[in-house]
Amino acid sequence: MTFKRARSEQQREIRRQAILDTAAAMLREMPVADVSLNELSRRVGLAKSNVLRYFESREAVLLELLDVFLGTWLADLAAELADDVEPLAAPEVRAGQLAEVLSRSLADRVVLCDLFGAQGGVLEHNVSVEMAKQHKRSSLAKLTVMADLMRHHLPELGDGAQLFCLMSLVSAGALSSYVPPPPSILAAYADEPALSVFHLELRDALRISFTIALVGALPRA
């Protein structure tokens, strides 16, 4: 793909979206850590300096994608929760159903989990103050949407819903970095099966983490 110089606002927006779409395609092929500005520039058909006219850094591109993917996931999550959480069930039952839906939904979105895992340690470290403020405003708005969803299905969470949501997204990023294990770890498990006692699929690991957090946050009689 090659571009002529963008002269109108519409042309600039087309160029900007092409960069985002190309980065999203790269994330389907490789982890966040392997997405480089050089390769992104090559694939989108622009000089690196031209990509930087639209996004101040590689990290800014990926933070915007995180925001887009998070919004799409939350829209899908609302429908999944409506289908699978029984409104008249006991709080502990609904907590388990919430954990099941969340774990299934996030485990199916490996790229989103990878972005969560890179957010604090990598992606937020090479952006301007203005970009950081924009990112945090958007993240807090989406966290509020997620917390409202949690409270709708489990009102017993009360004010703890937002903190649960934050911790669940951080957990998704952290746990996804262990799945799948590298070949050396898998070989160690094969040689000595007792070492694999905590080897879990991502969905199972998330479900256990979310269930513990949700049940622990419920008020006690």
C-alpha cells in the first residue's frame, strides 16, 4: 500500500485508520512486544517519519487500539452477560456465572489480554502528557461502563465493582503472559508432571481468579 500526501482532513483520517488497521492485523500475527514502528511503517507503505505525523509513537498506536478493542469487547460483554447470568439466582451463583462469562469472553480475546499486559509496563512509558491524559480519560470512562455492567448483574458488589473491574483486567493481562508456556517449560512439565500442578488454560485461570475476587467482595451476613 502506498499513499500520496494527505491534504484534506478526510484524507488524513483515512491515513490514520489505515495505520490502525495495519497494526491490528500485525497483532493477529505476533505479540505486542514484536510490533515495531519500522515494520508497521513498511506494511502501511509510509516512511516512519510520516507515521509519526499521525501517532506520536508506536505505543500511542497500540494504546488507541487497546481503547478500540476494549470498547468492542464491552459491547459484546453486555449481550453475553444478559444471556448467561440468571437475575433471580443467589448472589454466589450469579458471581460464579459472571466469572464464567468474563473468563470465557476474555480468553477468546488474546490480543486484548496481551495489550492489557503491556499497558502499564510498556505502552504508557513512551507517550506525551496529553496522550496520557486522553488515554486515561477514555480508560476510566470504559471502566465505568464495565462497573455498571457488573453492578447490574451483581448489585451486591456496590462500590467495589469498579475496583473489581480494574483488578480483573490487570489479572487478564498478567495471566495471559503465562499462556501458552514456552517450549522449555512444556518440556519440563513432560519430564516431571508434578511441576505442572498450576499449569492452567487461560480461561480456567481467569475463571478461578474472577470467582475468588467476586465471592470475596460479596457482603457477609
